[in-house]
Amino acid sequence: MRKVTKSLLLVLFSLAFLFFVLGQKSTTAQSPEDAKLNQLNQQIQEYQNKITELKGQSATLSNLIAQFNAQIYLKNLEIEKINEQISILEGRIFLLEGSLESLFSAFSSRAVETYKMTRLGDPFMLVLSASDLSEAVSRFHYLQKILQEDNKLYKHLEEAQTTYEGEKDTQEELQQQLEDQKKQLGIQKAAKANLLQVTKNDEKKYQQLLAQARAEFEAIQAIIAGRGDESEAGHVNEGQRIASTIQGASCNSDGAHVHFIVSQNGQTQNPFSFLRSDISYDNCSASGCGSGDGDPFNPSGSWIWPLNPTIEFNQGYGSTWAIRNTWVGNIYSFHNGIDINSPNPEVKAVRPGTLYRGSYVGVGGCTLRYVRVDHDENDLETYYLHINY
């Protein structure tokens, strides 16, 4: 009987400590840890507001650098916040592990003693082992009470185990968030460095880049709307040469590349939905070739490519790395094609159709040349910009 009572006290102590640990989440609202998290949340909100304010100001180089600085500082704050959350959680998990271990040990010990008592649960055995009838009755009622408490403790133990597993899952989620934030911080730093390298920290150079991006965007929109000056050049087959990339800078472009567009009934489509995946390429769509933080390269169609491999992939379709991290985000929010290049300047038709050679005279008299193929099927058209006929 003394062994059972001793194990009961040990279980109750362990359970009380466990409830204390679980209660820390709600009863220590003014703890130093929570105060630190509140401070970080306030700073994060302040810098989010600051970035919004900067984006609403004039598009200058100094303003964009200020945005990068604010975004970098914001990422550092978010990383610090996650580290603080992980530290708090690790402390709770450590206490939970200790209390659960004690509770399991005490509960196991008690289960053994309870089992021994249940063997005396038969009234005949209780009478034989007791010194008198009164003791036998007391033993019987005590045993029933013990079994009831055991059921309650087992339920509490299950709940505690569930809480512990939930905390471990949260810890894994926070670790993943931490890695993501560190990656984003690296991207922001690389984007700032790229901006300073391209502009040489020169406001005039930056404004030239903005003007070039704006002129290219307006020209491409006009071409897709049918406002280009075109002439029919006849029917072409799949894989037939239709143009060549301009080597070096040209109208609206500071380097050789093809802006490749797929359009259906006047609406641009993702070229990766049509182009084949079995192609060698270098992903140069972010801070550098092979940096690993650029636009996804995920073609899934059956078309041949307009350029021969190896493809240099410079910008994807939709909301791109360049839009999020460079000056072009001040001009447009959606990239309607893909930018690609290759050591071989030959440009090929990706599908058979009617070839049109065109040009568009944009801002400042700049003439942007392009070719268009009106495909033989599916109401599809493809455009190839920054080329020579």
C-alpha cells in the first residue's frame, strides 16, 4: 500500500510540473521573452511601413538603395524574431521532455503496483489477505479510487504527448522559415550589389536604365496590340531560320537576347507551357548565372526552342526576380515572355506558320525589330524581338 501511495505522489508531482510548463504559454504574457517579441514585431511593422512609403516616392537611385537597405534591415529583424521564437520553444520542449520522462517513469511504476493490487480484487482474496473485514472493504474502495485516477492520468498523459508533438512540429516549421528568411536576405544583398555594379552608383545611369525599360515595355505592348509595321515573308517550317539575334546593345536592349512571346487570341501565354524540357541551359535570371535564386526554369511542352543550346535564361514569365529586385519593377509588374540568349545567333521558328517581319518606332525614334509567326494551328502566334532579319 505504501508503494502505491508513494508512486501516486510522484505521478501527481510530475503532472503538476507538466501543467506548470504547459501554462507558461498563457501565464507569462509579461515575460522578458514576450517583451522582446513585442519589440521586434513593432520594429518589423515600422520598417514595413517605411518600405511602403519609399515605394510611393519618386523613382531615384537613392530611393531604390534606401528601399534595399530597409528591406535588408527588415529581413534581419524577421530572422532575429524567428531565432527568439525558436529559443523560447526549445526551452518549453526541454521542460516538456523532462516532465514527460518523469511522468512516464512514475506512471509505469504505479501501473505495476496497481496490477498487483488488482490481483487482490476478488472479494475472497481481499478477505484472506486482510486482517479483518473492515480492512478488506477499505482495500476494495481504495483500489477502485486508484483505478479511476489512473484513467484520468492516462488521459492527461495522452494530451501532454500531443502537445509535445505539436511543439516539435512548430519547431521544424520555424527552422524552415528561418532558412527561407536567410535565403531572402542573401537575395536582397545580391540585388543591391547588382544595382550598384550596373549603375556605378550614378543617378544619370539609373535614369537611363529606367527610360530604356519603359521604352521597351511600351514598344512590346504596342507590337502585341498590332501596331507594328509588318510585311508578310511567306510560310516557314518548324526549325527554319527566321532571324538572328543582335549582338551587343540595340534598341531598348543593353545586351544580346531574344524576347520570346507566345500569344493566343491576343493574350500572352507562358512559353514554358509549350517548349520542350530536354534542353541544356544556364539560369542567369537572378543576381548571377547559377546563383540558385532566380526564376524557375520548368518547360513542359513539345515545341523546339527558338535558339540552339546551351540556352542562357535571363528572365522568366510573370512576376520575375528582376521585377521584384531591380529597377524594372518600377516600370512593369508582369513579364509577358521569356528572355533567352545563345552563343549561336540563329533564331528558328518553333512551329510551322506564316512569317511576318516587323518593326516599331518608339520613344526617341528607336526602332525595335521583330518577327512574328502566325502558326498553322490553335490560333497561336509567336513573337521574337531584338533581332535582325
